[in-house]
Amino acid sequence: MSQTFNLVLLGINHNTAPIEVRERLAIPAGRLADATRTLIHQPGIREGLILSTCNRVELLTVQENADPNSNAELLRFLHEYFSLAPATLTPHLYEYREGEAVRHLFRVASSLDSMVVGEPQILGQVKESYSVAREVGAVASSLDALIQRAFTVAKKVRSETQIGSSSVSIASVAVDLARKIFNTLDGKTVLLVGAGKMSELAARHLMQHGASNILVANRTAERAEKMAAQFNGQVVPFDALYDQAARADIVITSTGAPQKLFGRSHGQHFLHSRRNRPMFFIDIAVPRDVDPRMNEVEGCFVYDIDDLQQVAVANLADRSREAAAAETIVTREVEKYQQRVQSLDAASAIRGLQEHAENLRQAELRRSASKLAGLTAEQQAAVEALTRSLTNKFLHPPMTALREAARDGDAQALAELEALYLGQPRSRNGSKS
């Protein structure tokens, strides 16, 4: 029986699932290695990578003999690792296989599937997931080649289009909302709760538009001090967070904490301390740091990652032409990658066929050695040349058929030809099954 390796991607993102669902699947950076190890220990999973961001959780896998009508292994992983019933997730999941999985990965890496089309952060997040997967031994030849190609495609999209030149980021959307609430950001104080990259970008944008004071609170004091130094800001000890938060006009949260840090009662306390001056919360954490019920407090304005998406989408039209050009590049690169994979399949089969034929030729020469012993060196060379020539002529039709099957993407025909010419099929990595 032929052993085949299949590319399968299963995931949820901001288009298919609300934040209430996504936050239940979010994997903190510190747990990504453990989650990836657990994934590749599932039955039939040979290679795997997990991409977990505020807007998506995706499992990219290479599987043995994957059933095209079942994603049971990946559903089992999600159910067991996150303690979530499959029925809870199924309405929000999408699944891609083979060429469609390749296309999806290329689009994600190129920021065409992002909440904010053209944002640059996603490529770094894919690279980080790839690095973790390599460290735990979850990436081998198949995924390694595919992901490296995804990086190349993303770079090509950035260099050959202007999709990122005027991209709207979560940070810039946050600035726009803050300006609507406060009219001006001049002299406003910003509190960063969590010292992540996204909060740093948002703070930088806010300062560029007039915010002058930065406060930083983080569970790890060293990271808080490092972030505060970048902005000439001040560290707020994490255990003094609730006493000091009311100093801020704008609070940006991105902690990755499993429980919400700010609730409705905190909002009431802060507004009382601020004499009802408005307070703006930008919650870019998944799971969320701020209870959405804080919006019920007069003067508290809370926006989570999905709220920011709605604002970002309004800016998509300005980049539609560049996005279309980028999609064309992705389509072309998917076709090239698939052709390369298929040609590699043919090359493996052809090598096997050539090795098989050469072994037969050598065996026949050894069997006839006693009869050929009396030949001169010149005659022996002629026999050698004759048998090689006949072997090559016999090989030409099947080699042509293998190349044509690979070129047409006909995997079934390729497998049948291998079985016919070699006696048993070979796997995609070239080994006999």
C-alpha cells in the first residue's frame, strides 16, 4: 500500500470566529513549544507548525495517509489541548489541503489575510512559529521547503507592490480612535500594561501625535524598565497598577494574562479618581485584559482587537489595487511551487526506475560473466555500451510518462506508473513503502 504525505491546515481567524472564541484557543509564547510538541505526537502527524496570534490560530501539518474527508487528528488535538468540545469549534473552523493550504500560507505570510491588509507584523510571527517548530523537531524537509518559500513570496509581495507603503496598523487605528475621543493628544498620558511589540508600536504612534508621558507596567520589572527607557517614561510597579492607572488618559493592554485585569468596578474607581475625565482603553490582548462591560461606565471607552478591525476595514479600499497585484503574485508562486513539488515527485520516481533498471542490467551481466570471459577488452566495452543503450531506450517511454503525470498534477497516475514499473509505489520522500 502506498504511503502518502498530505499537507493539511486547520484554523480559525478574525473572519470566522469572534474574539470570545479566539481567546479560548490563544497560546502564550511560553507555551508554544509545548503545544507544538503535543501536536506532532498526534497519530499520523509527521510535521507540524502552530501559528497563534491575536487574530488567528492555525495548525499546519504534514500527515501520513490523511483522510480527505476527515480532520479527526487535528480536532482531537484542539479538544484535548484546550479542553474544548469539537462542536464548539466546528462552526468557526476552516480547512485547506495541498495546493489550497499552500495558497493560504502564502497569503498569510504576505499579509493578504490579515485584519489590516499590508501590516508587517504577521511575517515576523510566522517566522517565530517556524523557529519554535524547528527547535522542537517538528519541521522536516516538507514543511521546511514550504515555509522558506512562503518567506520568499512575502518578500516578493513587499518589494513588487506598494501594499505596505500606506498600510493601516492596529497602532494607527488606535491613534485615530484616541484623537476622536480626546480631540487632541497633546500632553496626554499613556499607560502600557504589558511590554509587548504591539503595545510598543501603539505607544510610539500616540507619542508621534502628541502624547507626552509614558507609564509602563509589566510583571517582569526588567522588561518594564527597558520599555520605559525607550520612551523616557516611568515604570509603574505591577502591584501598584490599580493605584496608578487613573493617572493615564489612555491605557494599552497586551499582557496575555489568562484572566481579565480590569473590570467594570475598576472603571468606576478610575473615573471617580479622575473627576470623570474620560479614559480610553485599547485592549489588544487575546485573551482580553479588559472586561467589555467597562464600556457601561460613563466616560470609559473600551476597544478590543475586533473593534479595531472594523475601523481598519474602512481603510481597505485604498489598498485594493495593490492587494490585487499581490494576489496575482501569490497565485503565480503557488503554481510554481506546486509544479516544483510535482517535478520532485517525478524525479524521485525516475531515479528509482533508473536504479531498478541498472540493477537488472548489472545482474544480467554477472549471470553471463562466464560466457563473456573470453571477450577482448574492446568487445567487453561494446557489450557494456550495448546494454546501456538498450536500457536507456527501454526507459525512455516510462520516464516520459512519469514526467507527464507529474506535470499534469495527476498523483494517482504517477502512483500507478510507479507500481507498474517498479513493482511497488514509492513515497514522496523517495523511500519504498
